[in-house]
Amino acid sequence: MLLVLLVWVVYLLTATYTVSQVNDSRATSLMAWSLGTRGTVALPEEWRGYVPWEAEGVDGSLHTDRFPGSWLWAAPFYTVSEAVLDRGTPPHPWLLNYAPSGVASATAAALAIGVSFMLFRRLAARRLALGAALVLAFATGVWSVSANVMWTHGLTHLTLSLGLLAAAGGRDASSGLAFAAAILTRPQTAVVPAVVGLWRGASARRIRPVVVIGILSALGLLGMVIYSRAYFGTWIPVAGYTPGKVTSVATISWRQFGLNLAGGLADPHRGLLVFTPFLFVFAPFIGRGWRASEWWVKAGALGGLAYFVVQMRANGYQGGAQYYGSRLSLELLVLAAPLLLRTWQAHLSRVPLLRRAVLGLIVVSFTMHAVGATILRSYYGAAESWHPDLAELCEQHQDFYGCVDPTFPVPEG
């Protein structure tokens, strides 16, 4: 598909390929490298103490706490890279070649845009669907976040959209399996197949879709349980995270929960509405789009909203540092995108003033994310305090990829 190729090329040109990136994606890259080149998820022991989000396996082996979906996706990219470059094991984790995970993130995000386009085509003519896909690709955090480094969000965008597309077409088994992959990548997305499966069953007036989507999507949770038990000794599906990450959903105060919801939508540095201001025009008229929508459009939007609520219960709205845009609301945005398109068709496109306001604010959103994906990319990547021995490491091992980035922040002293 020409659209996917175009988006992929842009994403490849703007992705981050060096160690100058956030801890989360570095931790994922290390696991992907180990599995893809050594056939094991245990990291080299000599890296202990220098690995971001370090986690100790039940046998004392070294891991990171990342969920398996993302590093399973990126591992084949490292297999190919190592077959070509034959670099071996870096003496320090920050000297790893992070380019394969950058390509993996750009690829997942571009494919996800292709699936979103197919969802839009179920609602609109090709030209309008293409426009909606381009807005999602370049005027949202899909560009500045998902496609930039190996977060979970490009892959959850891809798998959740595939699950919704399959459900819309009555392919319940395919839907459940796609949702299982999303859960293996980001377990809190389990609320999405729950909503979609129930709505699909109610729409068809049959119990079979509920059972099929439910059982097959639960394979993702089963995979998480098996991985967590085998490597970290817990039956709770948290991978290398502590079980407290799960119980925090129940223990967070209602005040903090409310602040998280407000921050996730309106914080100047992380708010969904701040980075996609055209949503301000859509918000008052969502009801009109809802009344004109098919069941799967409603189910996707409600599933995305349920995910966002769970996410804000489980974690702070900031979602860490060293990235540009709104991150933890991305699943809500991509799942609600078909409803936004229906709202455009049902009302906004018919009112000249509203139409011009939406188009103007889309330009603003595009400009913001273009700056974030290009000019500010190095700034946000350099925001962390680097290991003090890194300058010496680079002098000793100049052939390793982490030392050849011209924007690489070498610490003084």
C-alpha cells in the first residue's frame, strides 16, 4: 500500500537510532537484542548495574521489566542486523546498536496507520479516509512518540486496530488473536476486547462472538502469566514489574486519579487536547457522530476510553520524561479515531466555520508534532544524566554504534 510506504519512509527518516532516547525503549531494545542475537532473554551479566529498568529473574539472571510484546516484535530486526553487521556483544549496554529497534518502531507505526486507513474506508470514500489516516499519522503523537523509539504504543495501535477491524468484519477468531497480541504488549489493553467482544455479541444477538473473542484474547494474558511465572516467579501477569504495579489500581486516591485524568487531557506538557487541539472542535459534537455510528465505532471508542481510565488509575499521567507529546492517551486517540471521522461526516464538514477551524487546528497539530519528531528529538533524548564512564567507553570502543551519534551528549569530567 502506497500510504504505508510513504508514512514508513517519513518515520524512518525521523526515528531515533542511537542511545539518546528514553529508558523504556532502551530497556526494550536490550531484551530484543538478546533474544534476536543470542536466543535468550537473559542479558549479559557484565551489564548488571548499567541496565535501565533492571529486573532480576527467579534464577538470578539479569533482565529488564518490559512486557514481552514489544521486544518479541523487535527481536527479528536485531537478528537480521547481527547477521549483516556481526558486531557481537557490546561491552556496555549503552554501546548497543539501537538502530534495529528504531526501524522496528517506525515499521509498527506505519503498519498501524495502514490498518487505521482500512477502518476509515469502512466509513468513508478513499479520499476522506486517506486524509483521516494522514492526520492520524502526522498530526498526533503517533509520529513523535510511537514511531520515534520502541515504545509499546505503535504495536498496540497496530494490534488493537487489527482486532477492531476483524470484529467489524465478523472475523471473531482473528479479532481475539489480534487483541491477545495487544495484551502481550500492554496488559491494560485487556479492557478493549472485553468491551468490543460484549458489544459484538449484543450487536449480533449471539453469545458465540463474546466467547470466541474473550477466550482467544485471554491467550495474551495467559502468555503474560506464563512469562511472569517462568522468569520472575509470580503468577501475576506483570513481567519484571513488581506486583505493586497491579495493586496500585485499587490503592490510588480518588483525588490523584482525578488529577491524572485532568493531566492526561490538559497538562501543558502531556495533555491530549494540548497536542491535538482540533479535538476541542470535535468534543461538543461527538454525540452527533455517535448517533450516526456503527456498533464497532462505538465499541472502539468506549474501549479506548476504558483503557484510558484504567491507565490513569495505574500510573501517573506524565508517562515519564524524554519524549515529546501525549503518550498514555494514544490508545484512546487511535481507537476513537473512527468516531471522530463519523463526527466530521455527520456535522463538522457541513458547517463552514467549524470545517475551517478543524483544518486550521490540524495544521497547528501537524506543526507541533513535526517539530517534536525532528528538531526537538535530540533535545528530549539528551535530557537524562548519562553514565559518567560513557566518555571513556566511547574512547575505547569507537566502533560501537552508541558512540557515533553527533548529537550524543558526552558528560564533562
